[in-house]
Amino acid sequence: MSNYPNMSYCMCENTLLAMRQIVTAMQEEGPAFLLEMSRDERRAFQELFNTCEDFMNLSEELQDEVEHGEYDGQPDEAQEWHDFDPDC
């Protein structure tokens, strides 16, 4: 059994809805949003914040790869064999 709460074909849509729920609560509640959290929820909030930073960084990297044609659709190992020079 997977630890992922969403099916891969709809994970972005479902996560977007969940993030919008959080952002709306933050806007409506202001500082109380953080102040009224349990310790566990506050830890999860910090992990979510860190994960959002990772998401932004990886998103930029992936988009750069796509824009510059660096992604050929092959797994890294297949690309290594493609680039292999038997004469070196």
C-alpha cells in the first residue's frame, strides 16, 4: 500500500484544491491561523512550507530542462548508454 494520498493522474488537481483551502484559511484567520495550531499541525505546516520550497525549485529546474530541450524522455540510465562512447 502506498503512502501517497492521491492517485497520480489527479494529484496536482487534488493538491491544488487542498492548498487553496490552506491559503484561504490563512487569509481569513490571519495570525490566528498559526497561533491556534496544535504542535503536530504546526510541524506539518513547517514541513509543508519546506516542501513548497522544494516544489518551486524542482519546478523551475524541470521547466528549464523542457525549455532547453535537455529532456529526451529516457531514464537516466538509458541516456548514459545512449551517450556511451566505446572508443574512449
